[in-house]
Amino acid sequence: MIISKNVVLRLLRQDNLLCLRKRPFISTTDSHHQLTIFPNLARDLVLTDINQLWVADITYIRLQRQFIYLAAVLDAYSRRCIGWALARYLDARLSLSALMMALQSRSFGPGQLTHHSDRGVQYACHDYVQVLQQHHIRISMSRVGNPYDNAKAERFMRTLKYEEIYLNDYDTFAEVMVSVENFIEAIYNRKRLHSALGYLPPVEFEASLSLPNQP
């Protein structure tokens, strides 16, 4: 029987017989340390506004010859990415850069905000914890091996990868920087609709919070 490869592909897809190549997993979380671990405060929070809970996470991006790393901070209520940083290194400088961007863009009262992350050394280290405490931010960390504790941050990273990173083959750090910045600032925050926000993008949703109630 003579048959084209496109027909074979279509038949395999219809019968769910396609082999999906699994991407290699690179761990960005080192929780085997002697630093202070903080309890999970986020799971008991009922959010009613922005700047009540920020969630943070780190992921990797593959280049042709190396990995680079992205740290992000999101407002859990609006899903807006309010801080991010990209670097060739994976240490506290990366997570701190993302946190400082978030702090420069927001204002909140003492004790109003909780910061939630995994137990990685980048978030448990002295420098990172000190900045949070200086700003009177409560510290929360996920339980061991529980991905649901930081689901919103991990969901953001998954969206970034599937809607931007995996669609491109990057050669240089500069290419990734331009791509990530455009996706976060121009697309994710300002155009991408979220069902949890009434199908508004995060920036538009936050703007609606300041509008007076309509009669």
C-alpha cells in the first residue's frame, strides 16, 4: 500500500498513537539546606485585592549551548507579573532582581502582604529574607513536594513556555531577553485573557478595581 506521510500522521493523531517527546527536566529548586523554612501561610488566605499575596518561582530556558534562568513574581489576585529577571546564573541575585522590580512597582502597608515561594535556597537565603522582612512582608513557603502550593506561579511559567519559549529556537541571551520581555509586558499582562479575571488581561483587571461601583 502506497500512502503519504501526511496521511500516516493524520491517522496516528486520530487514534492517539503519536509519540510525544518528553522535554528534559532541569531542577531549579535546591531545598536541601540548613536555612530557615517558613510555614505555608498562603493556603489559608482569602484574597480580595491586589498586594495581599505575591507568588514567586524560577524556571530555566534552554539555549543551543547552555541554560539560562528566569525568576518571576506575580500578584496572586490579578495574575499580573510584577517582577521578573533573566540571568545566566542560578542564585539569590536572580530572585532578588525580580523581587526588587516588584517592590519598585507596588506600594502596600506593613503586614498587608504575604510572599509565597518554594523552599529553594534562592528564597530562603539571608539576603532575600532580609529584604522581605525590611518591607514588613510575611514569608510563606510551600510544603515539601507539593506543586499545588504554588500553582499560580507554576501556571505562569507553563504559559510562558508553551506560548512563547517552546515556539522559538534561541541562540543568544539577548534573543531570549527581547522575547520574554515582550511576552510578559506586552502580551501576558496587557492582552492575554484570563477566565479567573472575567476574561480580562491582568492590567485591565487591576484598572477595573479602582473604578467606582456602578449603580
